[in-house]
Amino acid sequence: MESGRIAPPRYCYQPWSNLFVRPYGKVQPCCQNTTELGNLHRQALEEIWNAPPLQNIRALIAAGRYDEAGCQTSCPLRLAVDQCPELISPDWLQRQGEGSDGEKARRNWEGFLDGWRRGAAVIESRPLCVDIQPSLLCNQHCFMCRQNHGDPAVLPVSLIRGMLPFLDHAPTLRLQGGEVFFLEGFAALALEIKAGLAPFQHLAIVTNGSLLTPELADGLIHGPGEVRFIVSMDGVTEATFRKVRRSGHFQRVMAVLRHLAAAQRRMNRPELVQWNYVLMRSTLGELEAAVTLAGELGVLFNLIFLQGDFPEEDLLNPAGRLSWEEAAMIRRVIDGAAGRSGFSTLPLEILLRQAGEVRYGHSN
Ligand code: SF4
């Protein structure tokens, strides 16, 4: 595939590939850049996709002007582009491109590559990945979460349905909250969206796992359309889980993660489940055990940096400086993951780079 041979441009790709839709209908470029591109209550998604606000962001990002574009300084992609451009592999491109079966999807994929490489403000391709956040309601209270879980806003199902025809080229549609399964009628909505997908598309559901019973998961896995689950779980012990999530659902989440991993193996669906793990001071000590467990379960493992102003927890903050032992552990995890699929060590490389790994005796 062509995408495997190109060197990616040294700026973020998301304004050419992604959109993020909030409960009030606000559309923004990604989860980390909250610039309002338009609102589904006033405009159709296809009007927003090439309208002046997103044109402006594409131009700014192609010029490396991330602050003016509204990008957060802690955005992992921005950090990667700024600090470790040589470490950005074409993995993402290859994974997205792999879904581009069929003439329509293939042409859309190539249109994305062309628009991104040129830094074009107006593009002919359509989104490759769209996040839809139907509501902010949640049954957990993670100490680092900045969402207002008391906000009752719900994105009308009619607006979600209205977007879908424009998204028929996108390999990935992603639903996230809040906690999506806390929203009444969510499973039916997910089943409806999933049933309308083309063979090259999948529906990803981001969940904290506490309300996702094995029966509910099985009901979503089977039937027409492909679903994937992204389960958020920080830590591998009840104590850490309780500290971070401020809830007592650790056993339930672990059970559903194991259930999904078993289904993944049984059905030979290697991307059925991904485990998201927030990297911060409270979870760093269990990182090695989490990576080992993810390997035993055979699930994808995805590291996310902590967002927000938590200097004691933020490992990228000078106050969160790594000890020698922690740096050595991180290096061990990276080395141990060499050749392992489904686990990008890029956030760990960024962390070591930020901490100045040379202080810890590594020069390469
Ligand atoms: S650099 Fe980060 S915040 Fe900016 S558009 Fe890319 S993903 Fe979004």
C-alpha cells in the first residue's frame, strides 16, 4: 500500500481526517482542540467540513502554528510532532488505509493523503474518523475528568442519523461520553448505527466498562456491522482504580475486559477490544503489570496522557519528574514491547524525552 512508503508530513493529520461532535451539536477538530467549527443545530456536517473555520485551522497547523490553531500544548500528537518527529511511524496511516476496501473508500483515503501532504485548506475527501459524544452523563467520578457529568444535554438522535450519510466513507465512527451506557437507549442507537455500516467501517464504543455486561457486549458484537470496544481502565489493582475513578467497579470492569478478550480470541477479531490507560503519577507504578496483562489477554493497549492542571500527577510537568527507577522501568517496557503489535510506545518515548533521559544514563 502506498501509505506504507511515504514519510508523513511533520504536522498533525487530524484536521484532514477527523471531527468531534459534542452533545450541544458543536463540531470541533478533535478532542484536544475545542475551536467551534460549526453546530449541527444550524449546519449540516458536510457544510462544516470545508467551511472557513476548519480551513483556517488546516492552514495554521500546516504552518506549525498550533497555539493559534487552538491546540492544547499537552496534545500527544502535537508533542510527538514537536519532539519526536523521527519516531512517528506510518502505523496509523497503514491501519487506516487497511480499512479502505472498495473503490469509494480507497479514493477517499487517497484524497485524504493528498490533502494532508499538500496542507490544503479545502479538501475533496471526507472524514476518516468521527467522534460522536451523545452526552456527558457518567456513573464514575474520575478525579482528573474535566467533563460536567451533571450537564443534561443530549445530542438528538435525529442529528446523529442526519450525519451518517456524509460519514459513509469513514472507516471509524466512535461513540463516547461521559459513559455511553449510562445514557438511556444507547445500546439501541449503537445497534442501529452498526447495522448501517459498510464492510470497511466499524463502530468504536469508548466505555468505562462498568455498565457493559457480558450479555450486552455479546448483543453488540453479533449481528450486522462491526463493533469494537475501547475500555478505559487506569491501574491493575482495586486500590488504584478506586483512587483514580472514585468508584468501586474494578471487578466488573476487569471481568468485562476478560470477557471481551476471550470473545476476541474465539472470533479471531484482533481489534475487538482496546484497553485505554491514562499515564500519570498514580498509575505509573502499575504500568509494567498492565502492559504484561494486556499482552496475556491479547488486547490492544493504548496509553493516554493525563489532561488538565494536575501538577502532582502530570508526568510531563517538571513536578512529575521521573525517578531513576521509573525511567529504567519505562525503558524496560519499551524494550519489551519491541515487535509487539497493538501497543504504541510513542507516549513513553515522549515521556523519557521530556524528562531528559540522558540524565538517567541513556544516550540513544
Ligand atoms: S495537534 Fe492535537 S489538538 Fe491540534 S489538531 Fe492535532 S490532535 Fe488536535
